[in-house]
Amino acid sequence: MCFRAEPARGLGSEKNDSDDNVAVKLPNGDSRRLSAGPCSELTKQVIEIFAPRFPKMPTVIFMT
């Protein structure tokens, strides 16, 4: 498993200062925190950069 999504707490920066989690903003405005790692960084880029540009109505259905 590459990452674990949790509800975000305080999204002042890409990573929370209290730990190494990666904050991700979903297309519907919700936020999640993923455990640190290369898979989480890639997932963040797909959700925040790729999804808003290419699919007409981006939706995140499942993250484990």
C-alpha cells in the first residue's frame, strides 16, 4: 500500500509541520492527508493538477 488517506487538519502548506503527511485537496473541495512517500506525492499531483485539467467532471472515488 502506497498511502493512507485521512481527513486533513490545517492545510497551511503542502505538508503539515507536525508530521510528514501530504495534504491533498480533492476536486469537491474536501481535503485529505496521505502518509508521506513517493506514491502520495504522485497521487497529490494527479488529483490536484491532472484531474482539474483533463476530465470534464473530476471525482476521486477511492483512495486506500
